[in-house]
Amino acid sequence: MADRVLISACLLGAKTRYDGAGKINRPLLARLADRCLVPVCPEQLGGLPTPRPPSYFMGGDGAEVLAGRAKLINTHGRDVTENYIRGAEEVLRIARELGATEAYVKSRSPSCGAGHIILNGKPCEGNGVCTALLLQHGFEVHEVD
């Protein structure tokens, strides 16, 4: 069996993004053709619907959310922090169960962003909640546009 690697489901073309769209990345899929891809959407796994209102960090990035010092608020003003944490924990559980240690994630996502997020309404450096949790547990995480 090929090595298992997590991948944001939207990068496979699954319509899991907040706007109900996919974001297929064919060059990435070609590069990973010899790997066993495990699609995940932390936001759906955390109980959020698709489509859903966009969510933004307030007070810090994913690591700060996990530490209880920041939160995620959607554009309707609802605190969805617990959904993001629950989804990240579920992705980690799946990864451990399947023996995956690497992930390819969608850039700028409040769950998956690896190095780039939206904080207080502005693009900045930081990690999404799921990426932060995976990094805390020694995963190799690659951001993909």
C-alpha cells in the first residue's frame, strides 16, 4: 500500500469549501499519483454545513485558538471556534488511525492554512486550526493554493 497522506478535500475537487465549491489542483494530484490520498475537510468534520458563512480569526491564529487565546467568528457574528477545534481533532484522529504523517492543505483557510491566514479581516502569516494541531503533533504540512 502506498504511503497515506492527508489532503484538503477541496483540492481533489470536492465541493467542501465555504462557498460550496471545490478547488481541484491537478498538478498536485499528478505529483501525488503514487500516494494514497485521504481527503479531509476539518470544517465539515467539525459540524459546519456547506455552503457556510466565511469565518475569520479574532485575536490570533490556529495555535492561539488551540491555546484558548483566540477565536473564530463567522460573517454572521456566530462564534464557531468549537467547530474548528472539533474538526481539527477529528482530522488528527483519522491521520493517526491510518498512519499518515504528512498533509497537503488549502492556503488561507481558517482550518487548513499553513503559513497564511486571514486575521482580524486582513491577510497575514499564521496557521489554521487544523494545521496548527497537526504541526503540534509532528506532521509535515504543505500549503497549496
